[in-house]
Amino acid sequence: MARVQLKNLEKVYGGGVKAVHGINLDIDDGEFMVFVGPSGCAKSTTLRMVAGLEEITGGEVVIGDTRVNDLPPGKRSIAMVFQNYALYPHMKVRGNLAFGLKIAGKSKPEIAAAINDVARILEIEPLLDRLPKQLSGGQAQRVALGRALIKKPGVFLFDEPLSNLDAKLRASMRVRITDLHRRLKAEGLSSTVIYVTHDQTEAMTMGDRICVMQAGRIMQVATPKVLYNHPANLFVAGFIGSPEMNLIEGHLTGDSFVLGSQRLALGADMLGRLSARPADAVLGVRPQHLALAPDGLQARLTHAEFMGHEVYLHADLEGRKIIAVVGTAEYETLGRAGVIHLRPTPEHLHVFDKSDGRNVSLREGSCAA
Ligand code: ADP
Ligand code: MG
């Protein structure tokens, strides 16, 4: 069992910098959990406390049934993969793969068999007799992955492992890693993953669940679908999704959202969903959920980006910059007119309390972890 629990986990660095503010998180055995958030939000610090590379200054890390706070990394049943690969430069690939097993006292035939296995899975057989400097970035990352895999750990810890690769290689490595995770699970191997990234595409495509962090705190923990459809707060709403969700400041008055000289009737369904009626509110609508419609909100088109099958319309709505994504054919009906009308689809609207950022329009239970 390699369930991982973080209990009131805190980190205060020397000099008094509080990096992690009491995090609680329960990661299931075999789950692929992604930590995502902007640079400096303490993803690495949290991961390194799980790994045993950083002292825990408050709270607990539990792996399986064991509190590991005082165990060295080698006793935690974890393997870590770093952004910079961290291969031993003077050892060939074969030696790099063998290293951990040699230390653990495995026999030569056992080690050779394990290397063959891992090399086959990761398709690095032709590279076994090369030195790290003779590898491309993608090859080196596969070797780093192999070095983790060969240890058969209960928990894999990844810290931005794909950041040094170009976009195409990143995309193929994403698939390789998630496939590998699925395969290990299917073989009945306990393979819990904690994967750190600042890249929302990686988070959305790889995670069973995603833990969104900001400034050493958890903003929301949920499946990719729930994060996208039911963001718990303004931070998550703005962080997940591309182009970013439009977050439009205004006021709730009666049954409408008022922005400048225009008002948007919210409709019975939305009004029924509101758990609060903050006077200062923020309306959230994804660019994909704004459609051209004559009775929509009036905006001034400032710029159009042609993306192929769709066009990103940049517009000014009562002094607020917004983006709408429309089909190319639809865009071509616009002509050169500077004024456009955009109607949000009511079921995809969100209302946030401006004062604390909370989504006050969530259906009950919809954003549960
Ligand atoms: P992330 O991985 O999300 O980019 P980090 O975990 O590296 O963030 O850093 C979280 C916070 O802790 C940052 O404010 C960073 O400056 C601070 N920090 C990281 N390492 C140290 C350290 N060794 N000493 C003091 N502060 C640190
Ligand atoms: Mg980091």
C-alpha cells in the first residue's frame, strides 16, 4: 500500500520564510496526483518533504502506514525524477540504471535482468553503453525514468521532469509516462505518482486528480473535469483553461449582473445556484462559452487572431478586456464592423465574490475533491 498522506504539513525555511502553510492531502494508492501552480508556490518544497530531501518543520508525511518524517530518503519506498535528469556523468547508462540496485546488494544476474526489463519498456536498449553526454534530452529523461522504475518504488515523485524538452518531445513523454503508470497499475504494482508541474496542459492531461497550489496553500483538489467545470475560486478559474477564463468585474443587482451601462439577466437556474449575493462580484465565462448573437452584450472588437479552425476575438467590453473563441466561418460573417455582440451560455457562467474570490455559483457537491 502506497497511499500518501500529508497532514498539516508545514515548511519554514531558515530565516523564517514560511513556504508551506499547513497542507492536508490524501493521495490514494495507485493514484496519479499532479501538483500544479505558478513558480514559487511551494510545489517542489512539498514534494521534497515527501522525498526526504527537505526537513519537515511541521505536521506529518505518511507513506503507506508509516510516518516517514524521520526516515531517510532510501527508507521511504520512493524514487524521484528531476528536471535536470541528475544522471551520474561518468557512468554509462547501464551503470546509472544499476547503481541503486548495486547499493541495495542485488546479485549480478538480478541486476542484468532488471536492466533488460526497464530498457525494453522505455526503448533505451541501444543506449545502454553510452555516457549521459552522448544522449539527447529526451533520451536522458527516459534513462532518468528508467532509474526510478528499476527501483520498483511504492511512490514515484516527479519534479517538472519535462521542462527541459521541446514541445513535441514533451507531448510524447506525457503519453509515455501516463501509459507507463497505467501499465504498472495493470500489473498490480503499487505505483502512486506525485507529479509537479507549472504547466496546466500537463496537469490536465496526466492527472487522475490535480492539486492546485498558490503561495504555499491548496486552492482546490479535484479531477481535471471538475476543476475545469467547477473552479472553487478565482485563482483556479484563471489558472486552468486556455485561453484564460474571462473574469469580468461588476455588480449583482436584483436578477442581473451589471457591468457599466449594460446588464445581463442571470436566469432562474443561475439565481437558484447562488449561495451568496455579493454586491461586488466577478462574472466568469470561458472564451469558448461566448457566442456571437445579436442580443448579446455589446463589445468593441480590438483584434482577431486566426488559429485555423477557430478565431480568438479580443474585445473591449465596457472597459474590460475579454476574449471570445468563435468558429472561422462565424468570424467571416462579421465583416469589418468594430462592434460585436457576445452572449454567454447561461449554464457555463460562474459568479465569484470579489472580496474573497469564492465561487458562489457552484452546484452543491460539484467541486468536491
Ligand atoms: P515551486 O517549486 O512551486 O516553484 P519552491 O518550493 O521552489 O516553489 O519554493 C517555494 C518558496 O520557498 C519560494 O518562495 C522560494 O523562494 C522559497 N524557498 C525555496 N527554497 C528555499 C530555501 N532553500 N531557502 C529559503 N527559501 C526557499
Ligand atoms: Mg519547483
